[in-house]
Amino acid sequence: MSSRRRDRIRILLVHPSGTVRRRIRRSLARQPDFSIVGEAAPREDPVGQVARLHPDVVVLDVEAAGSGPDLCRRIRLKAPQTQVVILTSSEDAALVAWSAASGAAGYVLKEVNPQRLASRIRAAHERRPADDPSRMAARRPPPDVEEFLSPTDRAVIRHVADGLTNQAIAERLGLSPNTIKDRLAKICRLFRVRSRAHLAARAIQERVI
């Protein structure tokens, strides 16, 4: 392998959509200092791929495995030298803060120009400071949201924050997966969020769990 190729930033893409992974791959492949060493869906053991491929940077969709920050934490525990850049659909302060606490080096909005993603990857690789979430205003849930949460609801939120699937949560709580799905839909409406990752981040920020 040439020294030029060894000097490239090794990148692993983790996203549930193969179409999106291919689009990101094509974009990043145009950068002369990047080498895409692999790509994976969340179900394809990204942590194991990190151990095998030794990427410098993982580009990770925030919704991967239902809880991108939790997967980020596991990647960082397995490979502390590997940096993680989170792809997110919104600048939610709670989610960004949770991602940072999980070890992410930074985040990028999915809709941004590919050059922005490339810039963030280089910054992560060089250990330059991540984006500051303090400039973003968090959308807070209604002040009385806690009075609508049952002990079971709180348990569901805790398990979501731990990255468990609906099936796993159902088994833990002795309920059906459909019941968990319905409860999650209700809880997300209460917190005014649309995803599991945003729910976990908001619940942690609000100290509900």
C-alpha cells in the first residue's frame, strides 16, 4: 500500500439505508484524502466492523439501531482512537449534548452540503473542537409532562435510552411489542419528538429518567 493511501482518513459509514450510504460514499470518495474502508447497516454489527477495519472516523446516523448515541458509546469503548461524527436531521440541543456525552466528535445535519460533512470528518480526525450545542435552543416538553408518565412509561424510556428494541423492552416488562409501540407513540407525543433518539435525549435533559 502506498504512503499516500496510508495517509488517507479511513472512514466507515453506518446508516440503515443502503441508498443513503451509497450517496454519502460517492460524495466522500471525491475527497483525495479520504478512504472509505466499509459501510454497514446497524444490524450488521458496526462495532465488530470497527474492530476489524480500524477506521479513523465513523460517520453514524443518529437513528442507527434506534439510538445512535448509544451505538456511538459502544464504538468508542471498543476503539477509543476511532472518532465518531453523528448525522442528524435537526439541531436539537438535547440530542447533540447526548451525542457529545456518548463520545461523538461532532455532528452534521443530513441536508448540508457534502463539503460540510467532509470538513467535520477532518476536524474529528484532527481532534479539533466539535460544534457547540449551547448556541441552539432546545425545544422543551410541556412543564406538566411528568404527571402523565406512569412507572411503566418511565421504564420504557430508560430502556429506549439503553438502546433496546421494542421486542427486548416487551420481554423485560412482560408486555407485548404492540403495547410497547403504543406506549412509545404516546410518550413521543407528550415530549413533542418524533424519534427514539430524540425521546431519550430529551428525557435525559429533563431528568425524567
